[in-house]
Amino acid sequence: MRIEDKIKKFDIPKEKEKIDKARLKYKDFINLYPFRDYPEKIDILTSEQIYNPNKNDSQYFFYWIEHGLIPLGHLTIGSAKVWENAKNNSGTLKELLKIAVDDSASFAKKVDSYWGDIKGFGGDKHIAKKIISCYYPKEIIPIFKTKDLKNFAEAADMDYRGVAINKYGKEYDSLSPGEKFELLNGLFLSYKNQSNEFKNWDNALFACFLCSVLPASESRGIK
């Protein structure tokens, strides 16, 4: 299927306006937490900066990850306890953040790091993927649920299973969560950047488009 044929079903101006507004707020986030350019600032991240819901403060790190930048990648969080867990394991979190913003680490390595040591951060690593996407907005299509990305790839007739063999030397189903994310994200990023219709789109707008027009599982990775 040619994904471009679905453009007429997508309200580009409406969704683009949401993304553009979020990109302006994103500048505030990066000014507060410029960890990719200044990873040394991770070490001085305080507990209140990690998670501080009891204060009338929308500046703490996980406010931005969960709420402040929703148009740039939606997370479904069952309980705020996960943020408490991160706050209570700040040493582990800081080490993981350093890996997340390390340009020398592959996206597979970033996602496959020991996020599960913080309760609620494991599994399909949605939180890790959102954090990583915030620091690599030009390299990440912000869809975090592996099942959705796989379903989108199938709907678009992408040979992701063949690419898995060529890239990793093993079957797709044997790949780690990080390898699956790296593979599927790479396929869609390449598709977008080679398309005359999509190449100038923001990655978040393209993600929103995919989730709007292609079949996915019941719970989508972005809204």
C-alpha cells in the first residue's frame, strides 16, 4: 500500500498546529534539561527536578515527559507511582539518562539498557523511548508501542522481517525490544525522508498521521 494515498484522510493544518505549539514548549524543556549537549548536568539533577507533584510546579522532568509534550509522543501511564520509583532510584535514573543521550550508543542499546531496574520502566520500554525521542527528535518517529509499529509496517508492505535478518542476523521475533524499535523506526524514518510528500514533515506529525490512517492495536503509542 502507498501510504501517501491516505493523506486526504488526515487533517494536516489542525494536527500541524498542535505539533508547532508543542515544539515551542519543547524549547523550554530543552533549556531546563539540556542533557544531550551538557550530560554533566544530569549529575546535579535534584529529586524535586525529577518529580515534584505536590508543588504547583510544571517544570519537573517527568511533567514534561508525561504531560508537557504529549503532541510529541503520547504515553499511557497507569499510575504516578512510576515517577516516585524513578525519584527514589535517582542514581539508577541518572545513569540511564546518560546512556539515553550518549550519541555513541545505538538506539537499540539505549532502549535495551537496564530501565527495568526502575519498577514500571521495563517491558516495552515506552518511557525510555519517550525520553530518547525528546533528545533525538530528528531521528525518532515518536510511536512507542512495538505492536503498533509492526502493524503499521505490515499495512505499508514493509519487509521488516527480511531487514531483521540482514541487519541483525536473526529472525524479527528474536530481536530485543530495542532492536525492534531501532529497526521499525529506521524503516519509517527512511520512508518519510525519501517521500516527496512527507520529507519536510516534522517526525511527530508523521507519527500522528500513521496512527490516524493505518490499522494498529487498540492502544496506540501516540495520539
